[in-house]
Amino acid sequence: MTISTTTRANYFQLGAGAMEILLQQENYLREQFTVSETLSISLWELVKLRVSQINQCAFCIDMHSRDALAQGETTARLLGLNAWRDMPLYTETERAALDWAEHLSAALAVDDQRYRQLVEVLGEQALVDLNVAINAINSWNRIAKTFKPEVGSYKP
């Protein structure tokens, strides 16, 4: 991943150890979303994009839109993501994951009923991995919003 930071601290250089931990987490998530019977790389990109929309992270919106398209995601689903509840384009699993992503990103309480519903749809392992993924993109969004890498500078 190449990221240009021209006007603010080079966080990849100054926080190299921390960035390596976050990148290792991304590798773990890619593996989990690849082998999961419930989760998929496509779903992971939708979650990353939706959370980035919520957090208004321009760099991450650009990055994850491009990554999603490269993974074969459709333009219609990407354009509809901001209104996913009213769009017939998403599966039950995707809807559960997007709802969970919004819920956790808003730092809302998790009651037993919501937890049980998610476990029914996703299963416990997928719920753990989805939680980590949501935490990861929220973290990346906060880093990007602070250090402002140039939108469009991401090269996969």
C-alpha cells in the first residue's frame, strides 16, 4: 500500500510498529473473510465503505470504493450503500453486518436480544471477526482523518 502524506506527519514512518500491527490485523481479517462460510471479501469491503461513509473519511471512501469495484462489486450496490435499508440489493447477512457496523460505530449499547439475533444470522466466529473488522476500519478512519493522506493517492 502506498500512501502520500504531504502536509502532515508521516504516520507510517513515525508509528511504524503500530502500523505494522494494524496491517497484520488486516491480513488476519482478509484470511478470515476468505475462508468464512458466512462472511466474504465483498461484505468486508461493504462494511469498510459504509463505516467510512459514516465517519466521513474521504481517503477511505475512495480507497474502499475502488477496492470493492476491483473485487467485482457493482456500482448500483456501492451507490445504494448509504440507503441500504431501503434498497433490495443486499442479502440478509449483508444487512445484519451493515446494521451491526452502524450500531458499533455509533458506540451504542449491545443488548442480549440484538446479540442473539446477530449470532443467529452470523454465528459466533463471524460475529467476532466482524467486530474486529468494524473496529479496524473505525481506527483507520480516525488515522486518515487526522493525518489526511491525499485522496486518490492509494495504490493497491
